[in-house]
Amino acid sequence: MTDLPDETQADEQLAVESSTGWPAGETRPGPLTGVRVLDLTRILAGPYATMNLADLGADVIKVESPSRGDETRHWGPPFAPDGVTASYFLAVNHNKRSVCLDLADPDGARVAQHLARHADVVIDNFLPGRLAAFGLDRDSVAVDNPRVVTASISGFGSDNPYAERPGFDFLAQAMGGLMSITGAKGGTPTRVGVAVTDLFAGVFAALGIVSSLHERETTGRGRHIEISLLDAQVSMLANMASGWLAAGKEPSLFGNQHPSIAPYETLETADQPLAVAVGTDRQFSRFAQGLGAPELAEDPRFVDNRARVTHRAELVAELEARLLTHGRAHWLEVLTAAEVPVAPVNTLPEVFADPVIAERMVVEVDGVPQVRTPLRVDGASLPVTSAPPRHGADTDAVLQTLGLSQEMIRRMRHGGADS
């Protein structure tokens, strides 16, 4: 925007600096009502973190580049009914406002800095150190806003030789060991079908932010939260990690079987597989009764969990010999009535046809179906009040509140450094 006269630039800067602060948005109920979040993230982990905060009532302003916006707007097919927005973007961006700002342009950075001075939370997923060029790093923002909680999500952290590497969920699943224990026995290490590392990193980031917001009520100062995809992935290894670290047991590809519990896997019926999660000897006794084979619970090979794990192959053969006599629906009815932990292996159409899931987890907003947060407060679901925003949908309203002219807003919307 260097073609603006100096006087106009000065007037616009003065308008921003003298404006009332955070531009008011829709107020949503929830534990975080009134918390103001400047969202400088894109793709999945960061947007998932900020959507969780928004679902809890926070007011989230998502900053997007004027040219293309969040990359996931283009990660299709599949696309939304508008034929333009990838459905990927729709998964993690409801309950937010979208504002176009070119952070590489001084005027765009100035507006973002103003928002940061009035925010409770500033969260980014730039490569470590990059925000300093825009005056939006922790040290810069905290000078005028010491109460701000800042958070950074990166692939590998900021203080090690991997710091400059771009991070993606697939890489973290590979480097963090998850792929080595995921896949069919004798097959190829396989990533989990959903980007679970990104999602866990987003949840950890949200947890750190909420904890810091609580602490600052006592200290009067915010904290800087940092989470890397690789760290999140390694923390998710849970019992697999402790099995190696404490017992020297290296896990391998398990398929659907649990290495320490049996039967805890998918078993074949006459038509479709059945998920069985028998965690106690009492449950196994009920399972055997439900199959019409109570003698299995007394068989020395299967009398307790340790024996069942040792003789898993024989156990599966005995169980499937009974299960193959009827289809999945029959066994679901019989075994559920017998209080055996079983479930269908559902396709996504079957998942969302389940009336319990549909009632608890799905809502349509502005014609866009959305999956709710799983959090329930006082027995009620948290509201989804706005669909994922169109690219830059709130640019005019927010920048007008900050006192910028229509000409400056137009320039912001179409990009400064690139125009």
C-alpha cells in the first residue's frame, strides 16, 4: 500500500491506534464468553484449537491472507455445495470471524498488532521466529499487553535442530512411532485415517491456553504456550511408550488386536465384522454364555486374560466358529443384551445414520452441516451459532470498527504487499 499519500497513511494509522480496541462480535454463551482470540493459524492443528475455544464461547477473529486464505479452503475434492470451499475447511472453522490481512504489508501488520494489543489470546502456527518480522511475536505483543496468552504450534518445536523443518501430521505420525504400530500384521506401517496428531496438538494447545487464562487471574500476566506435532505424537504413545521404556518391549503392527487383552479385536460373523472389547474375565464369561458355549470360560486356555492372550489364535478360532453361524445384527442384539462390550464396524454413512450420534453430534448452521464439540456443559451441548466463514467475510465490518476508510479496507481485502 505504498501508493497511499503519507498524510493518508498517518490518518489511517491514527484511526487504528485511537479506535476502541477489539471490534465487538456475536456473543456466544459458554465458559469462555468474553475471551478474545486473535487466530493467526491455518490448516488443522491451530484452527482446531481455536474452534474449540470458540465453541466454549470465545470470540475468535481468524486472520487469512487476502490472496487464497487458509490453505484448507482449497484442499479438495470434496467441496461444499458452493463448489468453491473444500469441505476440509468446514471441519474446523465454525463459530469464527474471517478477516483478510496481509501481514507482510506494514498496514496489515499494524492492524493485526492493534488486535493483538486488545486480545486475550494470540495463537499462531508459523515456523518458529517468523512472527517477529510482523511485530506479533510474544516479546513484541506483551510489551503493551502483558496479560495476553500467546501460543505457538509448530512441527518440531523451536529449540532443537529440527525447528526449521515444516511440520505435517503425516511426518509426525511417521517420526513419532504411531505408524509403526498401525496396520495389519505383516503389512505396511500405516497412518491413522484422520490426522490425529494435528488434532491432539490442537487439544493440547487449547488446554494450555485455558490453563494460562486461569493462572493470569492470580498473576496478572499471561504465558507463552508451545506445542509441537512431534511432541504431541510421542505423548500419545501412552502404554506403547511405557512398554518400551519400562519393559524393553518393542511393539509391532497389531492390526485390530490389542497386544495385552483378548478378545479385543474385530471378529468375523456370517456377514460383517464385529468389534469385541472384552476387558475382564467376567465379561468373557458372559460372552461365552451369549455364544451358547459357556464351556469356553472354563477352558484352561481361556480361563483368564493372560491365558487368552497366550492362546489368542485358538481363542479366535473358537469364537469365530460360533459367530459365523449368524450375521452381525443378530450378535449385536444377543451380546448387547448379555452386557458384552461389542459394536458394529460402521461406515461413515452408518455413523451419521445412528440416531444417538445424529442427535448429540450433528447440527446444521446456515445450511452447512457441522460436527459439534464433544464437550457438554451442565448436560447441554455447546452451540454452533455460525457456519465456517466465507474468505474475508468479516473484513469490512471489523476494519470499519477500527476506523479505516473504505479505500484502505479495499486495499486490505485485496492484499497490500501483493497489490
